[in-house]
Amino acid sequence: MESTDLETVEAMRAFNRFYTNRLGVLGQGYLGSGYNLTEARILYEIGARRSVAAVALIRELQLDAAYLSRIIKRFRAAGLIETTPDPQDKRSQIITPTDHGIKEFEKLGAASRVELAAMVDNLGQSDRERLKAAFSTIRLLLDPSASRNEPAVLRPHRPGDLGWIVQSQAEFYTAAFGWNSRFEALVAEIAGKFLANFDPAREFCWIAERGGTRVGSALIMDGGEGIAKLRLLYVDEQARGLGLGRLLVEECIRFSRASGYRKLTLWTNDILHAARHIYVKAGFVLEAEEPHTLFGPQENGQTWTLTL
């Protein structure tokens, strides 16, 4: 195992120790319920689904069949569940919660929410946003298939979003293309002007979220004389290939038309092939281009226009 892999593994183990101790999952009764962690998880799955096959629990929770059988027997004796033969698999059973089982499920859920809320009670809003983003990032990195079909949600900007735009774009373009700090300064200048002069009737900022994590952005700014400017289009690497860039551009076009602009313009660089492809597909026309070294390396800047 390489040293970097070992460091990652040790960091994960340290977090697991911290989190299990914090939640008290190694104790005799999870959340003071009298159920251990595995029993509580099984009860949660049964209560949430209202009907589940035993083979599905074995597969998804990676349980030993004999161990699950013993837990099901105890749950049935306690009046928490009822079982019937599984018509799809003679070796399995269909498990459904009783009224008593549903009450226990709801009690566990309420206790869990209270405990977790207490953990974050002393955090400010910005720290809570960071925490949500961190959990989402862990899930996306370790199990991308689990969120592959999770849709992106577009929303208006909130406090802190423009700062995220500056940071995410500066980090990406510096790493990907070797652009210097003048690019970050330009993005910060655009973001600052947008916030300082924001006109909600003529301007808009879209933030794309997926699983509670910001993954994209686009701005429409008033360029004067009936011209709208599309600024700071960005899609994070984890959300590329989902059509999110196209969706953001379509929203920019729709908003610009509804706001009465006659033209929509944008400035980009020809090295950004995916973005240029979106603009061409949307009907933008290349109006001008010129070489520059604004961000360090030699690039070719382009101005594109769409008549609305």
C-alpha cells in the first residue's frame, strides 16, 4: 500500500472511531432503545419501507442470513413485525411492521434526530453548510452509484454562494490550465459587481445543487443597451456529463428573453471545448476572438452572441 493510500485509510479509521464513540453505537442500547446498532438499522429499514424481503436486507445490509433470522424471530415475538412467505424466493420472507413496530420505528427516528440536532446546535449556519457538503462529498466519492440518478436542483443564490463561485472556479482553472491569480481576481470582480449592483428584475444567479452540495453556477448580468451577459458558467467535475451545463445555459436564455433583452453575449476561451459545444448547440454565434495572456498561458478569447 502506498503511503498516500495508507494516510487516507488511517484518516478514515480515525473518523470512524470518533463518530462511533460520539454516537454511542458500541454501547448495549443504541439511543437508549434497548436495540443494538444492527437491530436498530434493521427496524429502521422495515419501518421506512413498510414491506421488505429478507433477502433484500441480507444483500443491502451485508448481513449473515442466520443472524438476520434470529433478529426476525425476536422482532416477531416482540410483536414488531409480521412475516409471510416471499412469492419470489421460497427461501425468503416478506417482512412488514405491525402498528407497534411502526411506533418503535418512529420513536427511533425521533431520538436520532434529537441527538444529531444536539451535535450541531452550537454550529453557525456557514459551518452547518460545510458539514452538509462534507457528508455529501464523502457519499459521492465512496459510492458514486448511490447518487448517480440523483437530480440536480437549481436555486437562486444565497449568502456565501458567490464566495463559493470564486473559490471553486479559481481552484479548478488553476489546477486544470495553470491560470494565475489574475483569473481569480477577475472572477472576484465579477461576483462583487453582481452583488453590489444586483437588480432582481434584470439579473439572476443560479446555483446548482446535487445531494445538498453546490456543483454548478451561472449568472445573468445587465450589460446595458438591451444586452444581457452570461457570466461565470461552471459545472464541478463531480457533476459533469449530466447535462447540467446545458440546463444552466437554457435557464440563462429563458430568463434573458423573459426580461426583455434583445441579445445575450458571453466571453470565453476556445480551450473550454465542452462549454463552447453548449453555446453552439444553443444557437450562439462567434462574433470575435483574439489571443491574450491575461491568465498566464497563451489563450484565445472569444465573444459569442445569441439574438433573442
